[in-house]
Amino acid sequence: MVRGALHDGHRKSVPPKPIRQCRPRDPGSRNQHTLAHGDPRAFKWTNSVRLPHATLSGRFSSTYFRRFAVPDDLRADARSNREQILAAAQVVFREFGVDVPMKEIADRAGVGVGTLYRRFPDRTALIGAVGNSYLSGLAELAATARREESDAWLTLCRFLHECVQLRLGALASAIEPILHGKVQGDPDLTEVRARVAEEVADMTARAQADGRLRADVTTGDIARLMTLQVYVPPDESYAEAVRRIMDIALDGLRAKGFRSR
């Protein structure tokens, strides 16, 4: 750090040393900011160096800072780690249930246990995040099918096929008992679950209005088909087996007189 005034030619140039500074992202928390940072995502780190700066009088002052923001790729790494953890947790929960050791999830994600806990402080937080991701995925599947298919019946068929192909049933069986308790106090989960329910209710009503879906089919029936679980022997194609089973189920949902194209 360069301190005080610099005299012409009397001091060698000293490279400034960076000063690492932490500023809370939320201005309202700055008054209470201490060295106990807690969640590092709540703070913005910058590297600063104290440099001499020419004033109007020509004298040099050291009261100005030049700041270097944290490289964007560090934040991208944090986002990437979070996505990897969520993807790994979905697979592990689906295969082994939610009581699997957290280290197993970290290993599957290719991150350290410390990184996992920085993103998700406990198992409940991780399950809630997986639930949010899983429900958001369902809402997006439904919305995409609605945009891209030509009618309500094809929208419903595509949506159900994709749900079962993704093996959402095993994941739902593992996490839904916990989510149903957690969702009561979590506005994000409440909102995304409402979106899924709205999409399912809409596609059901539209397919019935077109006369292609049986009038006695409820949204609850559709929800159960979304989480259908199918065991397929290792020597058989899962995709083909599930497609056949879902086609049979959809045949049972068709209104009388309506035939598949």
C-alpha cells in the first residue's frame, strides 16, 4: 500500500498491493455487517488497490481506490456447482431415497462436501431445492407441449409420455412426503406447485372440451399417471416399454368414438 504524499524522484515506485474488501449486497444490512459473514452469496467481494491520485493542486493523495470486480467466471462456477448438485441429488434420491449420505451426492456432482453445504446448509434445504427444480421442470414440460402441439389431446399425450420417460415417479415418491410438509411455509414451492396444478387442470379441461378425453377423468387421475412407475428388465428398452404402457393407458382415457391418429 502506498501511504502519504509521493515526492518527485525521491521514492521508488512501489507496486500497490490489493486489498480484499467485502460489501453486503443488501445495503440495508451494511450497518450490521461484521466479520461473521454467514452465507457468502449475500456479499460482493472486490479487490482494491490504494493508488496515488493527482489532485487539482498537483499534489498526490492516496485516498482513492481502484476496484476490480470478482471475475464473472467465479459466479458462473458457483451456478454450475449448484446445477450439478441438484442434478446429482435428483438421480441419487430417485435411486436410493432421501436418506443417502450427503457425501454421496457431492461425489456424484463432482464437488466437495464443503461446496455442497455452502449451497445447501442442510438436507431439508437440498430436498426443497430439488423439489422446486422438479416442479419447475414439470411446469415447463406442460407449457412447451401446449405451445408446440396442434391440439389439446396431443398436448396431454406428449406431456404424460415425457413425465414417465423422465422417471419422475421414483423421484416424487422419495421427496413428495417431505415437500408436502415443507410447502406450507415455502412461498416458492407453493407458487411452482400452483403453476403445475394450473397447467394440468388446463390441459385436462381443454382435452375434455374437445371431446377427446373422457368426461369422468379428473386432474387427480392425470397426476397419478404423471408419476407412473414402471419396472423394465435390464435386457429390455426402458423407452419402448414405457411408451407402450403409456399408450395403453391413454387408450383408456379416450372418449368413446375418438380414435388415435
